[in-house]
Amino acid sequence: MVSRAERTIFAQWWWTVDRWLLAALGGLMVLGLVLMLAGAPPQAERLGLSTFHFVNRQVFWMSLAALLMAATAFLNERWVRRAALFVFIFGMSLVVLTLYFGAEIKGARRWILGVQPSEFVKPAFVVLAAWAFSEGGRRIDMPANFLAMLLLTLTIVPLILQPDFGQTMLLSMVWA
């Protein structure tokens, strides 16, 4: 067990991380893998792929997500905001590119290069909007409501143009 007296990076992380949330995420990942093991092999065989094709892909992406989650958990507040800003700008540029170069599926352009960029925008938007509101509450000279409204507008206009009503409503409700 890690002692509170230790001042290593891991010890500080261990005593500040939400261990219940971490356990819940781990449980969801294991449950998802179990369900994937139950349903994916017959589907893979039906498509002429190896039996555990989808399971192996799930394990790969889940491992990558777990590493990214662990790395993100070690960031301090300033670096979380910076990372969110970078991810937001990158994701929004992909969302705009999707309008022009994305594959049209059932009348909507939401996918580019095999990913849906709005999925990357969501967590970054939440962090940036929360930061704007918290700064507005802390500093009187900060036009937080204006910045948060501008952020919402810049985010949902390209989503409306895709059209992606679900993501637009989700981000609007989170912002509200």
C-alpha cells in the first residue's frame, strides 16, 4: 500500500484519484470485454474474419484508452486545460473538415478517417466550458458568460451543419 508520507508522483496521484470511479471504469471495461467475448466471435466468423478479430480490436483500443486515461490522471489543472484546448482545436478542425471531406451516411457527414471527431470535442468542450465558468466566478473582470456562449456557438454550429442533432443537444444540455 502507498503511504501518505510518500511524496512520489504515484503516491500523490493515488491519494488524489477517485478510486471508486477508477474501479467503476475498470469494471465497465471488463464487462464490455466479457460481452464482446459473448457476441463478437460468431459475427466475426460470419464475416469470414478470425474468431477473435473484434475482441482483439477491442482489447487494443481499450488498452490504448486505459493508458491515455492513466496519463491524463497525472496531469495538473493547468495541463488539463491546455490539453483540452489542444484537443478542442484539433477536434473542431476535424469536424469542419468532415463537412467537406467526410463520408456521407444517410444524409449526414459525421465521419472522417474512420473516426467521429465530435467524440473528441465533447470532453474538451466540457473542460473548457467549466473552466470559463469557474474563472468567471473567481474573477470579476473575466467575461466568462460571453466566452462560454462563444464556445458553445463555435461548437454547435458545425454540428448542426453535419447535421448531428444528438451531439448538438447533448453539448447544449451539458453547457446549460
